[in-house]
Amino acid sequence: MASILDEYENSLSRSAVLQPGCPSVGIPHSGYVNAQLEKEVPIFTKQRIDFTPSERITSLVVSSNQLCMTLGKDTLLRIDLGKANEPNHVELGRKDDAKVHKMFLDHTGSHLLIALSSTEVLYVNRNGQKVRPLARWKGQLVESVGWNKALGTESSTGPILVGTAQGHIFEAELSASEGGLFGPAPDLYFRPLYVLNEEGGPAPVCSLEAERGPDGRSFVIATTRQRLFQFIGRAAEGAEAQGFSGLFAAYTDHPPPFREFPSNLGYSELAFYTPKLRSAPRAFAWMMGDGVLYGALDCGRPDSLLSEERVWEYPEGVGPGASPPLAIVLTQFHFLLLLADRVEAVCTLTGQVVLRDHFLEKFGPLKHMVKDSSTGQLWAYTERAVFRYHVQREARDVWRTYLDMNRFDLAKEYCRERPDCLDTVLAREADFCFRQRRYLESARCYALTQSYFEEIALKFLEARQEEALAEFLQRKLASLKPAERTQATLLTTWLTELYLSRLGALQGNPEALTLYRETKECFRTFLSSPRHKEWLFASRASIHELLASHGDTEHMVYFAVIMQDYERVVAYHCQHEAYEEALAVLARHRDPQLFYKFSPILIRHIPHQLVDAWIEMGSRLDARQLIPALVNYSQGGEVQQVSQAIRYMEFCVNVLGETEQAIHNYLLSLYARGRPDSLLAYLEQAGASPHRVHYDLKYALRLCAEHGHHRACVHVYKVLELYEEAVDLALQVDVDLAKQCADLPEEDEELRKKLWLKIARHVVQEEEDVQTAMACLASCPLLKIEDVLPFFPDFVTIDHFKEAICSSLKAYNHHIQELQREMEEATASAQRIRRDLQELRGRYGTVEPQDKCATCDFPLLNRPFYLFLCGHMFHADCLLQAVRPGLPAYKQARLEELQRKLGAAPPPAKGSARAKEAEGGAATAGPSREQLKADLDELVAAECVYCGELMIRSIDRPFIDPQRYEEEQLSWL
């Protein structure tokens, strides 16, 4: 073990790089530089508001960024802190000498209550300018208000609680709706619920807080001068509108639980800390005579909400006999006490004063201090000035306090974003756990620190805590970077050695069987951990050597499986003749390459199971690469060996649809050797097309001939279209098979006749069966009796051919009659054609003077024209223009040529003698004018341009020429 540690330290010393702040060489430290880069900002920063009141400030409240203060006795100043340059002044309209006793502003900043010393209460809504007196509240000096944070909105407060100086707790509800002159009053109702008592009778309700926990329970905390009361209950389903009456009704017969302290300031104040707006409060602070009662609020406790209570005594010079505190506000880790001349902040964790902020005498004595829970800002005021405290990074040094208290979880929570501080906490926690002999926890913490690796490892070795050392090494291994390969290799090797040594020490001890199993499971977990997979894979060679040196074959196989080194696993099973286990590994991991490699071995011992595995793999295996294993296996020629090879080849052909020629050829050879009855069926199933069969036809022919499978040879001959050879071989087997072969060349009648003649000769000469020969004659219509007669011997009588000869003569007679009938039909058809031609020569049409050309719509008789039998009439030039585009190119060229020759021909001469001379001369020179006109008519007027084939061919021609489409389109615009 020591040698491994020394080797590890030496390798780390060679590979590590010194960095600033890194005191040792080993696992590379990131290093933390504790340099203060900028001046630390105080937690509480005071700022005086640039505001000079016109009168003295009598009261001030802030909530939801809304600030309200009363000036003198008749002015209310409201400021939206988001728009501080737009203050709003509201006159209270008071003519008497009543003073402002207290003001209360709800959590939305919408509802403001002003309690006067004359036992009157005024209500002002944020969206209104009207001050409305609450008639139902008159006669009660209001000391505290418990707002309803669950149901309160900007338009309605929902049920709220009101505490008075007489000790009464009332339930009320306010609405912002003003209505008309006789509209509803803002105070919807005002009814008593409970009376708080001290020893001398009813006591003023100094503070009221109403909250609802996350589980739906409601609770109310009320304080008097010396007591803190708790009202806890759950509202009935759908009973929100009933308010708090049900909660207080539960305490009618017995008093609520309370905490009491004897000292008395004459007043008290309760403050809550809520992490987020509209969430349940987490902590409370109650300022009373004996000090500040501080604790947590646990809404899940059934008997009391208060937990972890402690009383922090007032600092020196603060208290009932000295300078009494005037107000208290609570932050996450501090409560701030307001005195007449200063503010003192006390840490709630230690009770130490962390801030004493004195105010100048020129501002006058401090009056009160409030907190805006929505922003976390603190506000204090005198009669002539307003101050604001900003709270910044309050939790920055809390981790040190928790660390000194050994509350490591909380210390880590508050320094999670500061790696240097977190490292300090982890190191302290690791040392603490080591001293407490909680070695596993200590190892986990040490692994997260930047402590020296060598010191920690030796520390656990000296304490003989190998399990904790393994835990430390595992966590260090998980934290390494990909580039630190050397360290990872050594760590994995060291861990493997630790586990193997521990397993070896425990293996023979029956009393440590449970511990052995646990250690074995831990070792397997380490080997199979996804976090260590990369490092284990890189160190697999050395780990295999370690496992082999310890003789742990079980874990050798397990590790090989984890590393997906299945070749090693299968080879191991094969060496130990565990062939079924080897096949199970192959079937489970489905690696084709391993199948190809180990199939020659496995097929000798478990052929049936191996073929089943091949079939299960399906198309993932290439059957061509398995043929060598099958060939070596089936060389023995036993039925079982051949049958297993045939079973897999049939699966490849019939199920997988293999088309490789080698597979089909091998299957053919197997059929020929071991299953000849399946050979012909396979060949017939493959088809008779030479281009669609997947086996080699010549190889198949040779194979069938070698093994004497004549019917199969005949089928191959048919596929090769060697029909003569097929018929010759089939005649040696079966005449009916030869007849089937003879009918195959359907398109070559001469060949068919030749083949049938071979069959007839064989039947007559070889079998000497006249009846069968006559049956062949009847089977093939190409054979005549005169074709078969030469094959018969001379002594055969004509009686055997009487029926055949008669049938032949009848066929000849029928054929002659058919020819005569066809000749008569042709003669009748020619006569009808001549008659139709005579009728066409006598047909004529009449043209009226008013008839017009079908193309240009001008009178027809003005120019030469054409008249068609369909009734359409065209000028000669109009018809020419209509026909020309539809003619083929060569006809258009012929048309131009005829027009040119016709234009160059001399006009016809007057007088018959001269006309004949002109015609004679033209005949010697070329075609006459009449001949040219006849050719032109044949080309142009062969059919009507509207009714003939020309119109049909033009059906797919566009109405507008594509070359003139744009021009035509522009003409329409």
C-alpha cells in the first residue's frame, strides 16, 4: 500500500504545475487569493431624504413603495416612491384639536387608516382624494391593525383585525367604493371578537399580526405590554367570508396560549421577517420590557408557532431604566432598535451589536421606524427629517458565525458562491468529523477541499481507515479533469487494490460474511459507476492484471462486461468449456463481430442453440460470414449437422429474403447432399426466369447432374431456355414432363413442333405405343398426321390412323371454305367502294350571293374560294393563312414552293389552239399550271380546317402565341 502511495505522490509531483497561492504539489489546486479588491460596503447604509417638511412630521408609514406622512394636524402627504417628484397633499379637514395617534397602511399600499387621539378613525384610499371617517369605529382608540394578506386587494381589505387601547380585538372590513351622496360607508362592518387581559384586567393590544400558513391554517399573534398571545386554527371549507370569528370562537371557553414577561415598558412591538412578498413569515422579534424575544415561526407545529425562542437582552444603556427602545424592525439576521438619538442593530445569531448609528441633535429626537416589506428598505423619521436605510448583502459574513457554532450546513449554504470561504468551511467540517471518528463523512468533506492530498491520505492510513480512504479516493477521482489521465490511472489502480485486499481478507471469515457482501457490492458499484467509466476504461489493462494477480475470475468477467470487453468474456467461457454461458453473452450483447469470431467453436458443441441465436439476431448478421463455420461443421455429413445448416439457410432465404448468390448456392448444395426432396421444390419456388433466380444456374446444373437429380436438371434446363436438352432429359424420366417442356417456347412454333416430333418419335420408336402417339398428336395442334406417319413401321395398318386422317381432311375442307368466304366478302366490299365513288362525283353545293367567308366574314364571291361538304366556305387566301400554321415543316416548305412555281407559271392563253400549244410547251418545261393548282388544292383543301384532323391536332395549342403573349397582355391594359 505504501509503495502505491509513494508512486502516486511521485507521479503527481512530476505532472503538477505550481500556481499562485498553491502551497503544495499533488492533485492540482485551484488556489484562492484572498485579496480585497474594493472597499467593503456596509450592510446598513443610511441616507437622509432631501425633504424639508412645511410642518412637523407627526406620523409616517411605508408599504409597497407608497409613503404616507401626516404634517401638523391637518395635512396628509402621500408619495409614490417610484414617482417621488409628484407628491400628493390631502387635507384632513380637522377643525378640533385632535392629534394623529397612529397610522396604518396595508401590504398593498392602498388602504390608509389614520387613528386620532379623539377616538376617531379616518380612511383614505390610494386612488381617491377624499378623507372618509369611519362611523362604526368611533369611540375606539386604535393601537394596532392586523391586515389580511390572503384576501386583501386594492379595492377591499377583506376581513381585518383591529386592536384598541381598551384591550378589545375587533373584526372589520373596508371597501374603497365611494358611491354617491347616500352611497355605502367604507366600513362595511365592525364587530368585537375578543378581549385581551393581563393580571389587572384588559390591556392595550400593542401589536396584531394575522397570517396564513402554507398548509391553509390561519394564525394570529397579538401582544400586550407583557404578554404574547397565539390564536391558531383552520378555517372551514368556503368560510373565508366569515373572517376570523371561527378562529377566536375556539378560545371562548379557555384562554389562548401566551408568553409573559414581568418587566414592562408600558408598550411593546412585534416585528416579522418574511423572505418574499405574500409568503409565510419565518422569524419574529418581540420588543418588550425584558429584552427582545426572538425565534422562528413554524406553521407546521400544532401547539405553538414559536420555535427556537431566545431572549436577547438589550444592549448596555438600553432598557426601561435607561433609554427605552421606541420601535423595532426585523431583517434576515438582525433586528434594529430605534432609540431617541440612535439606531442599534443586533445580530440575531450572536446577540452582538453590529451597528450604532447616532443622529444629530439638530434633527430632533427620533419618533418611529418602519420597514417596507416589498423592498426591504427601512425608514426612520424625526419631526423635521426622514431617513432611509439600505440593506446590502446582509448574509455576507453569516457563514463565519455558523462555522463558529459548528453548524456547517448553514455555513455552506451562505458561502456557496464564495469558493474560498466554502473551502474553509469544508476543511473545518472534515477536521471536526475526523475528531468525532465519523471517518466516512470526514472523507467526503476532505475530498471537496483544497487540502493537501498526501496529508489526507496518510491521515486515513495512520488511522487504519481503509474504507474512508477508499471513499476519499473515489471522490477525488470523480473531481479530476479529463486531462489528468495519469492521476486518474493511479487512483483507479489504488482503489482496485484496496477493494481486492479487503475482499481477500474477508473472504474466508464466516463471521464477516455480511461485511464481505457489502464490500463486494461497493466494489461492483465502483467498477460500474458511470462517473468513473472513462478512467476505468483508460486503466482497464492494469485493472485486469490486478484482478488476475488476485485470482478473482468472477470480477474479471464482471469488469470485462462493464467495459464492454465481451470478447474477453466469451473467450473466458469458451476456455472453461462453458459454451452456453458464452452464447448467452453473445445473445445478450448482440455484437455481430463476436458471432463471426466464436461461431466456429460454438457450432461444434451447441449447434442447435447457436442457430437459434443466429435466427434471433436476424438481419444484424451477414450470413455470408457464417458460411465458413457451417461448411466446417457440415463436412461430417451427418443428418443433424446438415439439418442445422439447412435450417439457418432456409431462414435467410425465406424470412430475411437474402438474394446473395453464395447463400443460395450453398443451400442448393445442402439440399443436393442431404435433402433431395426439397431441392426441386426450392428450384420451382425460385421461378423460371433466368434474370430473377438468385443461384448460379450452371453451378446448379452441375450439382444436380453430379447427384443424379434428373427432374431438377430438367427444371434448370427450362430456366436456361435449353428446351431441346430439357426434352431429351425429360424423356428419360417421364413423357408428361417432356410434354410440359415442349409447350414452353410459345412464340417459336417451329421449335415447339420440333420438340413434339421428338416426343412422338420417342413414343413410337422407343415405347412402340400407337395410342400414346395419337394422344401426342391430339395434344399439339401443330402436328399433323402426315408429320407422324414416317415414324411408324411399315406393318402398321391404316385402321390405327383412320380417325386422325378423317380429322385432318375435315380441317383442310373447313380451311378452304373459310378462304372462299373471305374472297366473297372482299368482292362485295370493292363493289360498295366503287358505288360510293360514283355518288361522290355527282355531289355539289350551292353558294348564295350573301354567303360570307368563315374566316374573314367578307362576301365569299368577291375572290376565289373553297366550298367543303361540311358547309364551311373560305376564301382561297384565308384558307391558306388558316392552314399554314398547322402544317408540318416539310409541308410548309412544299406549300411555299408550289406558290412560287404557280406565281412564275405563265397565265393561260385565250383560244383553244393557243391553249393547247401553251400546255404542250409547259409540259416539256415542267408541271402545268393546272397541275400546280391541283397539288396546291390537295395540300391546302384536303379537309376542312374547322372540321378535319388539323383542328383536332391543334387542341393543345395556346390561343395566344407564347412569343406574342407579353405584347398581347400589354394591349389589354
